[in-house]
Amino acid sequence: ALEPMFQAKLEGGNAMNTMHDLGFLYSPYAVALFNKTGETRWRDLALRAADLLTGRFIENGGYFRAWGRMDEIGTDYDGLAIIDCLMNMPLLHWAGEETGNPKYRAMAVRHTDTTLAHFVRADDSVYHSFRFDLKSGAPARPDNYCGYHPESHWARGTSWAMYGFALAHRHTGDARYLDAALRVTRKFISCLDEEIVPMWDFRLPPGSPPLRDSSAGAVAACAIQEL
């Protein structure tokens, strides 16, 4: 029943307004339906999504731009990558395996390497976002959209890192990704209290409302199962 919507999202003006989350959408939908049924229309739909996602890759810096139309320059989204985007890389690994075209895997690996280099702090906590210089591609500074502060520790961002690096290891066998997944997972677990469901940010100022994020807990559970 959702097929018309998923088709329309990749067409015309809608395609220009897609964001980083094409993997979030089309891996559990089109790829899963192709694997289940073998019907080529689902394969074609998933490959179109993968191709559209590759258009968000910034070669000069080696990352996928998170948000904003790719033909727009001078917005707050310029040079911005986010930790969430690791969860889109399995779509590209699948596309590479399905087509034999190495470009998909190469982009996924470069983005994952960039994330590993700049998003995971020395104490194994995770930045939500990071900015890169548009001209040189050089790393500029950490940023934040979903956590409390650029130097805070957003729980769901850590769960994306846990799961994203674990899936990257599944697709590549790269031991660095497994190590990163384990490190951020241990950090995540160390921040939990007796309620288990995590605080939405692990570095809230004293007196902040103690709001929980069950979605972060759900993603973390999936990551631990994958590990």
C-alpha cells in the first residue's frame, strides 16, 4: 500500500528534496521486499534510492551531506554531516553487491572512515554532527542539532554509532569498525542507570528535566544484537 509514496519520493521535485535518510527508508522497505519476493520492481526502486543518495556525497571531505537540497549553497546545512547517516550506508553496500559497481561501497567506506575519524571522542562518547570546510574539505568543528550541546552526549546519536559501525563491520570485515562499535557501546552502557531506558542526553546540566528516549534504547538493543 505504501508503494506509490515510496515511488513518488524519488521522482521530480521530490527527489531534489530528499535528505540523508534514504537508507533508513528503502533498506527496510524496497531491499527487504526484493529479498523476500525476488520481484525486480523492488530491486529497481532500491537502486534508484541508492543512486539518489550518492548525489549527496561530498567528494571533497569524504562525507554525505545530511540535509538541504544539493543545489543550495549558503544555508546552515553546508558542509554538515551527522552521526545518524551511518545507518544509510547498508543501502549503498547492498547496491554495490547487487550491481557489482564499486562506487557505492567506496562512498560508504569513505563516509564511515570520516565518521570514525571525527565523531568519536577520545572518551568514546559521540558528537551528533560535524562541519567541514566547503572549499578544502578539511574538518572544521563539531556541531549539534539533536543533542543538548555540541559537547554533550546525545543518547540516540550514540545508538546510531553503535549500530552503524556494527553494520559497517558486517559489510566490510574491517576490524576498526567493530572496535568502534564496541567502544561506543560500552560507553553507552556505562551511562545507563537503574531504569535502563536512557536519558535523552547523557550530559544534561543539573536540574534538567529527566526525559527518557526509548527510541535510543531500541536502537541500542538492535546494535547489541548485531554485535
